[in-house]
Amino acid sequence: MTLHQHQKITIAGPVGDLQALYQAGESGKPAVVVCHPHPQYGGTMRNKVVYWIARAFEDAGCSVLRFNFRGVEQSEGSWDEGRGEADDARAALDWLQKQHPDSDLWLAGFSFGCYAGLMAARHDDRISRLFAIAPAVNLWSFAFMRGDQRPFTVISGTNDEIVPFEQVRASVAGQPHIHFHAIDAAGHFFPDHKEQLIDALMSDITL
């Protein structure tokens, strides 16, 4: 079990400093950026689902960076409809890659964080694996991901009260590079399904 000793750091973002938490992992293990849900609805890097995601990767020995988008807590700037938040995610990816230039670089997002994170990752060939938990496909278009063939884990709860499960399932149908996990009876924030979420998150990878 990895000791959780997060470093409070500041990353230079496109419009100012970004507040972040970082934990270095084992040599040779992947480095993972985790993106949080919608800032205008209380989303921060301290969101419990973001914490669970980060902790699962940390326990597996990965180096993990989670950060606050612009305008959240101590991060500078203001909400930018997802465009600027994608730029923030790029800054986080750049920072983590510089710390671990010889590690695989992965991107994980929760809800809105999937949109901003995947926007940042779409044309970045440094990133070898993607993870989307409850991607907000009903609120944001993910059409920009068409044609991407990187390994991609997508997780959705069948009782999601914010993002309709059937829309998520339809969005990934017929794409063999996407590993889709449906968590029965789980809501958007997986309040009673933490273990199932973590099991699904880690089930497609070997570390």
C-alpha cells in the first residue's frame, strides 16, 4: 500500500497559477493527471470521486497529479466554458510529463473533467491511455474524439441522475478500443459503489 503524502504545489497555467496536489510514485510506473468535475457546480480536485480515482492510481504505484481548474479555490483566472479549462489540463500534463519523462502519461477525468481532459489529450500523442468516469455526453459534445484509437476505459452508473446511462452507452458503442463498464444501480457520484468503481477503473490495466 502506497503512503499518501501529497505535495501541495503550484503549476504555471495559461492565465495564472493552478493549485495542485501531487504524489510521486514508483519508478517506471505511469504518471496520471486527474481532472475534476464542473467548477460552477462545486467541482474541485477534492471531490470524493476524484480522490478515489487518484488514490487508486497512487495505490498502484503511479505518480498522480490532480489540480484545480482556473478560478477554483486558489487557482487563478475565471471560468471559460471548457475551452480554458482544457488549456489548464494541458498545463498539468506538461508539468507531470516533465517530472516523469520516461513514464507512460495517462489522463483520467470525472464528469466535466472528462470533457476538458480529453480536449487536452486529443492531439497529444504523449498520452497513451485514457479514462472517463461518468462523461457528461449530454452536456458536451465529444465528437472531437472520433477516430482516436488509444486504449480508453469508460465507466457509467446505470442510475446516473445527471448523465443518462443510455447516452453514455450509445456514445461508445461499436468502438473496440473502448472498454465500457456499467455499474449497476450506481448514481453519478457512485455514493454506494466506490469499490465497484475502483475495480472497473483498474480492471483494464496491468501495472
